[in-house]
Amino acid sequence: MKTRQIRWIIGLALLFLLNTKTSAQQEVSRPLVLSLFNNATLLPGAGKLGVWGTPVHPGISLGTEFLYSTRPHHDWFQTARFAYHYHRYIQHSVQLMSEVGYRYHFGNPLDLESRFGLGYLHSISAAQIFELNEGVYAQKTSLGRPQVAASLSLGLGYQLPESNTPRIFLAYQFYVQFPFVNEYVPILPNIAMHLGLSFPFFHQKQ
């Protein structure tokens, strides 16, 4: 993929993040959303029970949500989140992503949601890299590579009954990162299973 195309997609993702600021001007409070997840380089349906990869490649995600509209059973929202995960022998992955989401409330306490996201992913190799220099191989220092990430997630949530208590959720995320290795894997598929909490945290004037 050309550098200009990557910059265009990253710019679009940043516009998503900037838009969250304007959409949140009427909000009184926003949640802090924290999750721990297991990441695997698999297609959907692969792994144990189709959702879990082994060995475990741990990750953490931290972000918030901006509510666009809400009805008794329906919410439209946008996220802004930062995530990191470590995949042994392959990469350290740092992500900055925004997602547009829809949440359906069955009636307290259960809900079902879907999210589509786009963002920036910085990949840092978890393996040593060597280069040939005047007939001698020397270890190469690398600060990583900028890439693009696009994701689709499905989640199930449970809102604890007391006021100002967390929402517990389980989310299955499929995302691709590109360009990965143009010679043989230009687009790398990933699945991630998240277990997390969402609780009131940010407060601002209307």
C-alpha cells in the first residue's frame, strides 16, 4: 500500500477522534472502559470454540464512549480507545482506534452491541532483526512500523443493578492490520476476546 493511502486512512481515523469531542458537548458523564483481552492471529471461527487462540497473547484496552442518541432500548455511540498487546515472537502492538457502535437493551440488565472501528496501529517486532553490512550480520534497531487497523466487534453486557455501578461486558473482536508483510501476508487477521468493565468516570457540564 502506498504511503499516501496510509496517511489518508490514518487522517480519517483522527477525524473520528476529533468528532467525538464535538459530539460530547451535551453529555453530563462518560464511562471509563477497561478490558483485558487475549489476541490471536486467526480468522473468525478458528481457535478453541471459534473465539479463543492459544497460547495466550495478553492485551489491555482503555478508552471511553460518547453517546450520540439514546432510546429506551437503543443507543448509538462512538468510542475512543488505546490498546496494547504482546504476541510472542511476532510483535508488540499499540493501537489508537475509534469505533461507531449500536447497543440494544433487552431490558435491565442485559444488552447486546456491535461496533465498527478504524484506527492507527504501531507494530514493533518482538524478534531480533539482523541486517547484512559489509559481509557481517549486525542486529538492527527498529522503532516499529505504522499500520492501519479496521475492526468489527460483537459484545454482550450486564449492568449491575445499583446506581453508579459498572457494566460488565464480554466482547469478541475481529480486526485486520495492514500492510503487514507485502511479500506473503499483506493483511494480517486477528481475533481478540475482551472481558471488561465500563463505569461512570468522566464528568462535564452540559
